[in-house]
Amino acid sequence: MTIEAGTGHAYRMTTPQFAVPPSGHHLAQVNVGRTVAPLDSPELADFVAQLAEVNALAERSPGFVWRMVDEAGADATGLHPDEDDHLLQINCSVWESVAALRDFTYRSGHLRVLARRREWFQRSDGAHQAMWWVPIGHRPSVAEAMARIAAIRAHGPGPEAFTFREAGATALREAGPVPGGAG
């Protein structure tokens, strides 16, 4: 796809084949982060106070399919991908497309919370997010999601797991032509 950049230059974005959605599949995403303190601490009060609102926003967003929740059913804060590390939090969801996830992540009220992540989460030493294709109706488990993070950490992006970077052209293609552009 050719895009007109703000400078007037055109460039071509290519998408690795593994980042192109197979027929009959949705996009699963996982991200993990280690909080700076326990969830019930004053340092995390603002973050925790916004969870219900952000989760409701996700559920109302076009293209949303499913999100992982713990036994209480409100959010995933009771799930512990590492039983020895209760500061490690997981977020996993399924979307109809890369574009739908990108719109929620970067073009909704979620961005306001995302912009404050450094207040609540420690910097990650390695990959902290992954995306992969799942058959429609599949709901990833914590173990499956963590295996996708491990795959990126061990091998980099590929068919098992990739990131927004590899899926960028896919999201642009799904979004349609760029207004005023050559695409």
C-alpha cells in the first residue's frame, strides 16, 4: 500500500505474511506488566479506579470480541501468570481485527490511561506484548498468552506472535484508503 506521508513523499509498507489475518480468525492480544506496588496500595489507586471504565470502553468498542477475566468476573487482576510474582498483571483480549484493537488502544479514552503507564508499571526488560491469530470463538488461556510472550522473547516476531509494528500495514489496509493519499 502506498501512503502519502506528511512530507508529500510516498512509501510502501509491507506486512509480513504471518501478520495478515487468515480467513476465519480473530486477533488475540496479550500484554503483561509488573506494577510498581501491590494493587491495593495508594500508588495504584488511580489505576485501579479506572479499570472498570476502561474495560467497559473496550467492551463497547467496535470490533471487540472478548476479554480475559478472573473468577470474580470484573477484570483480570486476580489472575497471576507467575504465582511467585503478584505484581505481574496480565491483560488479554480478542478483537475482530488489528485496526479495531489499534483504534481502541490509541484512538479512544484508553490512551489517557496508557499515557500514565509509567506511573503504575515498571519498565519491562523484554517483550511485554504479543498478538496472534486465533480461530473465531477461541478464548486464550493465561498459559497460552504467556507462551506467546515467551515466543517473542525467544525468537522475535513471527508466525507464533507479533506486535503492532509487524501488523502496521495490515491495520492501515483494514482501515481503508488514506484521505488525500495515494492508497
